[in-house]
Amino acid sequence: MRNIRFPDLDITGMWGLAVGVFFHLIARLVRKQPELAVQAGEIFGLGMVVFGGYRILNALIAEAEKEEKACEKQPDEPR
């Protein structure tokens, strides 16, 4: 069995993909159900903010952990 690992998308790539998919969905839904199209856009936008936000938070947490480890290695120096 193969282990398949999908590549990590950067924020710009995710937003580009989101915009393309969003406009594709809107083009199909607007004529029949405009309320559903607006709701789908809001949900999709919220999802992009949440997933993009988690990537930024993970980077900040990793940076803070590196700083803590550096401080633990050099306990004699004042902060």
C-alpha cells in the first residue's frame, strides 16, 4: 500500500484556488437560488479564514517554541 501525501498549499495558492472554485459555484447557483449562492460564499470564505489562520498560528507557535528552547539552553543570561 502506498502512502500518498498531498503537497502543502501556501496561503496564496489556497486563496487562488478558493477564488476559482467560488466563482465557478456562483456562476452555477446565482440564477436559480441567489440566497444559496451568498450563503455558500460566506461559508467558503469563513473556511478559508479559519484554515489560513491556523497556518499562521502554527508558524507563530513554532517560533515561540524555538525561542523557549534557546532560553533553556542558556539559563545564565538575563532576558
